[in-house]
Amino acid sequence: MCRSIKTLRPPVLPEEATEEDIRAAALQYVRKVSGFRAPAAHNREVFDEAVEEIAEATRRLLEGLEIRGSGGHAAKRQAQEPDAA
């Protein structure tokens, strides 16, 4: 595992992960998998697309996780929905 990617879910992270946290984790993952800290110009597009796709997958994961005993993101999301009452 990449040592510089931190856990982005409660209770490890006291608040919800920011967009910056999510993108930084995605970037570190792509760097590790590709072996490039910064891609050459001819690989930039595919590198950037991978970062965005992984960031989006990470957002969906964090939004869908239920953390028992903490209310979790799913519970917060349900509480915010109009039909939740």
C-alpha cells in the first residue's frame, strides 16, 4: 500500500474527506501503479483521466460506506433526504 495515502473515512478522519484529500489519494495511487511521479507529455492525458476516474470511484465509495457506531455517510445522507422524516 502507498504509505502516503491516508485513510479517508471516519473515525480515522474526523470529518468528511475534502475534494483535495480525495484527489491527492487518487494521484498517489496512479503514481504508484504507473511508476511515474509525473508523466511524459505523451502520457499526460491518460494519467490525468486515471486520476479523475479513481477520484470519482473514491467519492462513490466514501458516500456509500456505512461505518457502524458512527452514523456513517449513508446515515447522514439519509437524514438529509426529504423522505427521511
